[in-house]
Amino acid sequence: MASNPPKMKIEITSNERLKNLKDHFEAKFGESPLFYACAPGRVNLIGEHIDYCGYSVLPMAIEQNILAAVSVNNSGTIQLANTNPQYQDFKVSCSEDIVIDRENPKWYYYFLCGVKGIQEKFGIGRLAGMSCVVDGTIPPSSGLSSSSALVCCSGLLTMEANQKSLSKVDLAEICAKSERYIGTEGGGMDQSISFLAEKGTAKLIEFQPLRATDVKLPDGAVFVISNCCVEMNKAASSHYNIRVVECRIATKMLAQARGLDPSRFVKLFQVQTELKASLEEMLALVDEVLHPEPYSREEICKVLGITTEQMCTELLSANTQHVINFKLHQRAKHVYGEAERVMRFKSVCDVGAAGSITLLGELMNQSHASCRDLYECSCPELDRLVDIC
């Protein structure tokens, strides 16, 4: 797991997609690519919206991916193009500070997140000049991590172009942090599985420290990945970050209720660890401490003993400053319940008993119900698709 990302010799002419990408690159830049970089998308089997709370998740990579052709030069610029004509070209100077516009999350800003992450990791004053053409087969805004795969692919090729070396674990952690430049406060699952995935197995991804464990799915299990075609761009809306903020506030409220210093805790996992409690005990604590009715800013500030200004600067993100009501009970209930379902899912896979596929299906149905009812991160079209399945 800690080895460098693999380098492979591939016969371009035997791969239609690589050949088309090479042709596109040569037509665009008048030269051949020096190398190619690839990062897969992912589907999360179970463990929805809990990685940023510190909890383990259980995704697997998919064959759809982001592929890039790259040449390295002394042009002093990074030139980006995309095989999809709806994504415009972009150019940036290697000597300028890389600026990522959170208010305008264009495709190339995700690419620049990966570039910036590598630049800062190694303290590179002037990056190598690069020409890149990107080709993607992951449907955008479909919940399959097209944006994270682009960040990962960018970080990987920037490392290679600048003759640096990192383990896959380090690359995953850097890309998880650097994607936050676009404004999404993710937890690291997408980047971790993109780098650490292996053919033929799902992975239990754990954090602090980051590690990936094989999870062998039952023989005969087939997962159908379907798209309800309702797009959600995490960086272009506040929907995702509102949930992150609600979990952060719930963390501090639970810590306060148990006599802990709220300023020390930002993730629900940390409170459980500090209390040495089981997930069942944390679910009971949520019911005991947090009321189901939405919390106002005033109530949160009163309980935590902070000012409105402190709440805005210390608890809210840039794109959640407008939120006035927070569903703390529901969000914490989902996180602790989902964390418990992840461990049950892995246990069923490990045992491999008869009827395990049915048990996994039941856990996935429970996960969706919790996402729909407690976390409110579903939509009618997705609910209908789940019902059909």
C-alpha cells in the first residue's frame, strides 16, 4: 500500500482511448505526450457522509476514470485542454501564485488543486512547464467522484513532471487536503480509494492514520451502478458543507454535555474516542442531549458560550454563513448509525455465511433511508430509483 503509484508501459495503438487522446494532444500542442496519468472514480458501497467525521468508509474503485496526456517543457506555463469541447482551455504561469476561484468552480480549478497541493508539499518555487490534455469517462456531478479523480490525476502527473516521489498514501492525503481549496470540506474517502484501490476487492478506508484493508465481497455479488441523472456539484452549492458544519456543531454540543472542552473537538469520532463509548452508546447520547427540532444560532451560541462572531469564524464555512437553522440531532444520528452499519457490512463480508448478499442489501437499504430521512442528501428521483432496484 505504501509503494509509489505504478508505472506501466502500454502499447498506445492497442488502446483506442489512449490513441484518440494521443491524437488530440498532438493536434493541440504539435508534439507527442511524454507520459500519461490515470485516476479512477469510485462508488461508495456504504459509509455515506461520515469520512469527514473521522469514520471508516467502504468504497470500491470503478473502471470509469480521468486520463491525462502530459508533456514537460520550459515554456514557463501550464497549458490545459480537455477532449470534451464543453470544457474550455486554460493557461497559467508557473511563476504566479496559483489562485483557485471558489465562487466559480470550473473544471480547471479542480486540476489546479492537485498542482497546488504538490507545489506546497515540496516547496516548489517554480513548477515545471506542462502541456496537458484531460479525458474523462466519469459522469460529472453524479456521485462517482469525477472531481476528486481529476484532483488525484493532477497531483499524480504534477509529481511526475517535477521529478518528485511520494507513496500512494501520502498522495491521497495531499490530494484530500488540496481539494479543499475549491471550498469542499471533504473527508478523504474519494482520494484514498482512487489511489489505494486494487482490482477485485472493495476497501475499508480508515483514517488517523490513513489505511486501506481489503474487503472480499461475497461470491456472486453484483453491484449495479445507476444514475438518477440529477446532478449535484458539491463545490457550486452549500448543501454539502452545511452537513459538515452541522456535524461539527453537534460534536461540540455533545462534548459540552459530557463536561469536555468543546474547542478540542471538531469530529464526532473524536468525542466517541474520548468517552471510550460504543456506537450504540453514542446513539443513546445523541437522543439524550440533542433535541430533534432545529437549533437556532442563538441557542447554539448560548450552549457553547460563544459569540455570534465566533460562530461565524470558527464553526461556519465561507459558503454556509447564511444558514440560520441547524438539524444537529438528525445529522449526528445518521453519522453514528452509518458508522455502525459500515462495521456490520465488513463483518458480513468477512464471515461469508449463507445469505450474506441479502444482509448486505438490507444494510445498504438502511443506509439510503438514513441518508434520505436523517441526512436529507437524497432527492425524489434517487428515492424512486432505489425503490425500483
